[in-house]
Amino acid sequence: MTAQTPLLCLPKYWLIIRALLSSLLGIGVLYGLLILNTFRRYGLVMDRTWQKRIDEWIDRKET
């Protein structure tokens, strides 16, 4: 009888597993960058709007 190499010990399968994990990590990083970009874009608009409201409140309070 000859001993067969277990399926998970073959280098080909480790390469496939590493490629899948690397792809998943890459998708996660891309998704994170898109989220940060969205926050930055909406953050500027919201900051300007909030500053405008505060300026209007100060103007109303002074008069």
C-alpha cells in the first residue's frame, strides 16, 4: 500500500486558498476606501451647511 498525500497538503490547493484570501482582503480594502471617500465628500458638505446655520443663528441673536 502507498500512502496518498492529503488533499490540503498539495501546493496547488494552498495557492488557491491564498489567492482567495488575498482577493477577499483586496475587496475589503477597496470597500473601506470607498466608504472613507463617501464620508469625506459628505463631511465637507455637512460641515459647510452646519457652519452656515451657526452663522445665521449668531446673526439672529445679535439683532
